[in-house]
Amino acid sequence: MNRLTPEEERVIVHKGTERPFSGEFLYHREKGVYVCRRCGAELFRSEDKFSSGCGWPAFDDAVSGAVRELPDPDGLRVEIVCAACGAHLGHVFRGEGLTEKDTRHCVNSVSLDFRPAPPERTERAIFAGGCFWGVEYYLEQVPGVVSVTSGYIGGTVENPGYEDVCRRDTGHAEAVEVVYDPARVDYEALARRFFEIHDPTQLGRQGPDVGDQYRSAVFYLDSDQKAVAEKLTGKLRENGYDVVTEIVPAGTFYPAESYHQDYYRKHGTAPYCHRPVARFGGEASGPAQ
Ligand SMILES: [Zn+2]
């Protein structure tokens, strides 16, 4: 069971109602499944979601057996709860003629969580911007990113290890390989975020980490990625940044040792080595932590 915030508890346990037109899933349009916020049971599919105009997410069907109907204490409506854990979800209405199934599960966003469907296809991007722990930490938070792997690229020996790279005679950079869903995020958004979370004006170092393995580089996989990287570095120069980022074709990417993967998440700490800065004008494209 997930721990609930006070607002979640008010709705899920004490059968409250979130303010209309306030829920995070009201206009949500991604493919996937909505699950119980408390116990994680699958409740509603995105293909059954429709716009009812009533101010709460609406579904004209539920996952078979997942939602239980109970007479509401008000004597008029029919309450719906998670069949697995009894969490209050909302109410079900029939006979409104809104969809062919003539059913409206009117559900509080607060009672739900969302699991996106696995992407139909994925693409890759490779960036180097100092200590890979920090770059991985921030890029993992970008919606549409499927996975981020820390590793080494751009050197002269095969299968380098951390010790080799630290010795600085192999030429490798600490880098991350990002696998992403192009239906949810594009390369330009990822590259923009990359230029916000590290300082592209530092040569042969990044923050407290000094050495060529911490250099700033975009390792492009095709000419489109190269063009995007050149466009963004051009914008940064217009904004007064003396960019030193290398834009070079990607060779083989070697994943780092497993203890380097998800470093900050495993240790429950935040990066010492990177801090997002809005370098393109306006606001940064992601959270500051
Ligand atoms: Zn549940």
C-alpha cells in the first residue's frame, strides 16, 4: 500500500471529492492504464477515457472486476471503489447517453496513478557533461525517457573500466545513453535539458570534477541530432555563453560498472556536481532538483 498525502486520504479514505477541473488526469491523453493510487491495482484503460465536460476524469468502462459498485450513503448515487483495497474512486452514472456504452465512471484524479504503455519504438541519445551520476539523475526525470545508462565513450580502448577512464589515458568521457520514446519527448527537448543541467562553457572539467573525462560533448547518432546540437549551441552563443561543447559522431558506448548506475537514487542523495540553470532564456525546462 502506498502512503497517502492528506488530500489523498480525504478523498480515498474519507470518500471526499476533489475540486472539479483541478485533477491532474482530467485532460490527460497518454496511452496506458490508470491504477489505484493506494494499492496499484489496474482500474481503467486510456482507450475508455472520454471528455464528459463534468470536471473529473471519465471512463465508460473499467478493467474487468477491478471496480466495485456500492449504493452511495446519499441514497441516490452509486459509489465506485477499488475492488482490491476499497479505495474510494468516485461514482458511476448510467443513462446519460454520453457514449455508446452509456456509462460514466466519474473518478477523482487523486484516487489514480498512471502507468504509460510501453513505447512502440524507442530512440537513443548520448551526452557527456561531467560526472555521469548527475547527468543521469536529471535526464531520468524527463517525461518520455525510458532509461538512462551511465557509461564511457569517445576513447581509444575497448571495454574501458572506471579505473582506466580516471587514469585519463584512454580518452573516454563519462557519458550517459538515454533511451526515449519519441512519441513523448523529442531529441531537441532532451538536448536542451542537457545544456541546462551542466555548464557547457567549462573546458576539460565540470564543476568540482577536473579532467578531460568530464568534458562537455554531444555524441550524435545521426545528422538530425547533429543539426539540433549545432542549433542549440548557436542559441547559447547568442545568449552570451562561450560554449566549448564538442559535437562529435558517436562511437561505441560502454556501460559503466553497475555501482555507477542510478547512483543518486540508490543513495537517496541529490547531485553535488550539477544544478539546472535556464540558459535559453525564460524558465528552465525541468525541475531544479
Ligand atoms: Zn486499490
